[in-house]
Amino acid sequence: MLGAVAIKPPGWDRTGWEAFAYFLYDPANGTFLSRTPLSWLKITVFYTIYYSCLAAFWYVCLLIFFQTLPEGELGPKWKLAGSLIGENPGVGIRPLNQDVRIDSNLFKLQWKDKNDVPTDQDGEGDLNIDYAVRAKKFLEVYTREVNKTLDYTKFDLDTVLAECGENYGYINGDAPIKPCIFLKFNKIWGWNPKPITSEDFEENEWPESFKNHFENGQIDQNQVFVDCQGRYPADQEALEAGMKYIPASQGFPVKYFPYKGDKENYHSPLVVVQFDTAAMENFVGQLIHVECRAYYKGVIHTTKTKTGMVQFEVLLENKLDLS
């Protein structure tokens, strides 16, 4: 028969603990865990040299990388036009949505609300009061002293918030709410914006309402301005009924720029957009699309990348559906 003369190796019939014991140590071959002491020595020396060389290679790479980095107080190596971010910052809004919907700019609010108990201590929910909690957390930086060595200017938050009321307008007892949405510039190291002039309106097709505001003669023009418009005719009608700016100048004073690091002790200037929803009763249940654009020398507005602007939506409901 085929294979009848095959020789079976010693120990082929070992099973269970006996087979395991011989795997640990085989006295016949002098192996430990299937290798002889010499074999274990060779493989240990090989991997010791291999991983030592690998670690040395990455250590040298890190040393070279850190040599290319400037000192922390000098900021990033590539700045402004030399960086990927460039000189055209986006506009940010606060409060942000809860973490699970951090990429959404929808403010879904109950038209009348007096509940002051948040979903949790961080406001991670969809209640009106949750927006207020997240706004409070964002504004904590304004309670700290600014870094005087960097020539930072303290932002007077009380003046801006004077008209927002308790809980930033998201809770208003039995009356319709008056929520405040905070607009700010995204930080770009060393960016020092230059205010626009009347000539810029001649070169660009900017909103006529903003031009009238700019030329009214009662505002300080040495600012970076922001102007919010409804994206569609129905949205524009809603904003005309119940939106206002705090401060009324719609501007970020240039004295707060540039940003030069130490974000924990820097007060980014704010412009508040407040919605008086009592005047927007006819728009309850309607999704309102808002687009806010910044205006300064050389600004570029790009809808796709949200450069120089921000878009968000406001939806007022008589009763929130939290399902």
C-alpha cells in the first residue's frame, strides 16, 4: 500500500498535557519553546539590532522635524499668504450645536420657553437652555485677563450682552425668546485686517442695505464689518421683521487684531445677532436661512468653502420635538 513504509517521527502520538510539556521543553532535541538556546540567542540579537536601528531612525527623523519648527512665541512657520489658511479667515458662530451634531449650524428653538433645567451640565441637548449653557462655556474666556505682553485688548463683554438678557435670550419666561448668536473671526496668526472704504463699494456688488449703514456718518468706520442677509426672499422678510445687531455698528474694532498666540488669554471681538421672535410670529415653523459676510480690504466670499462668511439656519417651533 502507498505510504506503508513511511517512518513516523518520535512523539507523533503525544496529546494533551504531554504534547504541551514537550513543546515547553524537549529533552531529546534540547529545545525550549521549539527553539534551541543558540537559536533563541540568534533571534534575540537580530531583533535587538533591528528594533534599535528602527528606533534610532525615527528619533533622527523627529530631531530633523523639530529643527524646522520655530519657537512657540514666534507662531507657525508658514503664516498668512504663505500658509494653507491664507489671509481670508472664515466667520465662526457660537454657541455651537451639541457634539453629536457639531457639523450642523441649525438653531432649533422653542418659540416660548421658561425651562431652565439643561439636559446635563454641559448642555449636550436640544433644549433652549442647552444653547445657553454652551454659550456660557464659550464666553468663559472673557472672564480672564488678557495677555498684556502681546498688546491684547480686553473685550467689554458686559456692553455687548446688556441687551441679551438672562440666559442670552434663549429663555424668556412666558414671552417669545430673544436668542443671541455670537459671530467671531476664526483665529489667524498675525492677520491684521484693514477696514474698507467707500471706494470698495464701487468695485464690489455688496448689499445696498450694508452700504447705507456704512455711509450713515454715525459709526466708526475703522472696523471690520459684518452684514447678515436672508439667503432667499422669504428669509429676508423674516430678518427684516426681527433681527438686530449688538453693537449696532455691526463691527469688530481693529484694535483687537492681530492674534499672536496664547488663545487662553486673548479676547476675540464679537458681534451679536439677536432675533426678536415676538416680531417673527408669522415665521414660526419656517426654516430661516441666514448668511453673514465679513467686510474688510481684500475679502473673498466663497459659498462653497465658507471663506469670509458663515451660514446658519434658525427654526422656531411652538413645541420642540425631541424624539
